[in-house]
Amino acid sequence: MYEGIVEDTQKAAIADLGIDKGVEALTPEKIETVITSFLESETGARFKTYADICVHCGLCSDACHYFLSNDRNPKFSPAGKVKQTIGEILKHKGKVSPKFIGQTAEIAFTECNVCKRCAMYCPFGIDVAYLMLTMRRLCHKLGVVPQYIQDTAHSHSATFNQMWVKEDEWIDSLQWQEDEARGDISNLRIPLEKEGSDIMYSVIGPEPKFRAQLIYQAAVIMETAGMNWTMPATPGWDNSDMCMYTGDSEMMGRLKRSHFETAARLKVKRIVMGECGHAFRSVYDMGNRWVGWKMPPIPVIHAIEFYDELFQKGKIKVTHKFEEPVTIHDPCNIVRGRGLHEKIRNVVHRTCSSLIEMYPNREHNYCCAAGGGVINCGPPFKAKRVEGDRVKADQLREAKSKGAKVVVAPCHNCHGGLEDIIHHYKLDMKLKFLGDIIYEVMEKTT
């Protein structure tokens, strides 16, 4: 028996091929070697400070939807998750068992959405999301990652998009959506490879695969607003990034470099991104910094900022208001991460007749339980994810009791998470992107 090893006695983990096979390939000696090298080469003052100053006061606990939704079980508190993972690794200087690494991976990947809500309430400002992402990075280096999200990372590495969309399929999808949009505007084009445009419009991989209507809606908005815009025909069009959440920082850097180099090749003035939260986090906050850019080398704005700008400049006119009462889900990555909550409301007030707020809202909003890569960990963890966000279902139920029928969520992962919550808790509410509503109520150029 390897001296000093920690053998955890928690309940059995959920079966997952990526975690289980990864654990089988580990030895205590390999674990200690990788951990020692990792702590020496990839962590510094920030990591040490956060790990050292937590006094386990518990003030972060009520910020976490997992803690609240699991009957206030302290194992689900942010401090508790750090103590069970990084705390044990540091305490035992990397002498931990393969089984422990498997359980740690399940905590880091499926019991924390890295939503940063807890950091708002920590008296010391400890960023637990950073610590959990650091833990995921370590799990990646040990080869212990949930299979579904690792498959998505493989797609990124092979095709530079998360849905295995081939180059000709991407172009075909854009031409198809161009034809669809001509039902509204007969001479509309989706410009491809148009050098010197003011805007490069980028989307996430699931749009051409599952939500292609969002592309033609965006094209109608661009055309009506008179934008000088383009979309790329080459890899670099997908702004999404599950590698950021698997801990594969090298691939994350390659994806972001490809995205920005595509925009630079097209000589565009700025990038407008579709309604996605995690992609914005990668392009604006993490991926760009991994490759050495403090801020993006080409200005980037989220669709929310763009829509608000169009309305402020009078580029979009509304023919009628969306009638059904709506409530707003504030996505973590673009609200806590970028402060776009008021701009969301600006657009909603311009397009909708009635807004019924969830409480808490804005930067205090509860996460959808899908961001942070958790929904991408796939079916094995779906029940845990949905049951781990009962508090969000309570928020939605309360808004519905006041009359809300539609949830506006300007983020793809939020749509996926909220759809599962609405179905599981039988809430009977509809979901809309901001672009859905704008398209429905706007005056279209013919």
C-alpha cells in the first residue's frame, strides 16, 4: 500500500466511462508526480492565497444552488467542495488514491457550475470557480474527465467546432438559412468572407446543427439595421469552447487564436457574438488571456450589447409588443461576468408588454445549472444537475404564479438547463432568446 494515501469513503460515484477508465489507468505514484509538477508549474500566489485564507465561515453556502437544493447539505457548499478536493490534495501533498481522484472529478465537473455567485458573498473574495477550474485542469492532466464533455473537446480539436460540423456543411447551412430569410426580405444575403466589414458575426456550433433559425433571424436583424457584416466560411466561425471547461487550456488557446485570426484575416472592425454565455467568457475573459492577450485583440461584443445599441440608435423599429408576460433569466457569464443585466432589460422593455422579475435577479440570480460545462457532462449526471437546481425551479414557479408565461434567456446553455428544469418540475413555461422576440416584433425591411 502506498504510504500516506488518502482513500475516500464517500458514496459510490455515478458511473461514467471517462472518469472510470481514467481512474483505472492511474497509480498513486503517477498521481503524486502529476500533482507535484502541476502545483509547482501552474499555480502561484492567487491559488495559494485562496487555499490558505478560507476560514470555513459558511457565508458562501447560501449563494450555491447545489447547497440550497440539496437540503443544505454542507458537502455541497462552495467551501465544502474546496475542502473535499483541493484541501485534501494539499493536506496530503498529493498522496491520494485513484478512487479519490474519480470522486474529485465528479465534484469539480458536476457539482459546481463555476458560476461565481459564491464569490460575491465571501468576505475574503475567494473565487471558488477559479479553484474548481484549477481542479478540473488537474483532472485533465490526469486523464480523468467525464466522457460526454471530453467527446466535445475532441470535436473542438478535430474540427474547431463543438458539433463535428464539416466545412462544406457549415457553408451549406448558411446558404440554407439565407434562403429561409428571403421569405422575409427577398434580396437578403448572408455575406461570406467579405473583407473589411464592420462586423464579423460568430455563433456556437449547435446553431447550424440544432437551432439554425437563429442564424436567419440574425441575418434579418442585420439586414434591416443596415449593417455592413460578414460571416467566415472557414474554421474559426464557432466561438464556443468546452475545452475551457475540461481543463484543456492548450486547446482553448488554439480555439481562441483561430477565432481572432479569422476576424483579423477578414479585416473586420469588431466581432458580434450570438446569444451564448460560456463562449463570451472564453473569448472575452479566459481564452484570450491564455494566448497572451489581456483583452481581445479585436473588439468583441455580446448580442445583448449589440441589440441594445441597435435600439438606442433607432436601427430597429417595433411594430407591436410581444404580448405574453415574460420573466428574465440572467445568464451568469454575461451578467456576473460582464454586467449586461440592464441592457437585457432595456431590450425586453422595448419589445415586450409585461416583465415579471424573478427574485433574486441581475447579478444575484441563481444559475441555470447547465453552464460551466455541467450540462455537457451528459445523461449520467442529468438527474443530479436538475435536482441540484430546485431553487431555480422555485424561482420560476414564483414568477409563473405572478403571471409569467415565457422565460427570456439570452444564452444557449441556459436554454438547455432551463428546458430540463421546466420539464422535470412540470412548470409549463416557454423559452425564448432575445433574438426570437426581436425578430417577431420588428419591422422588417422588404
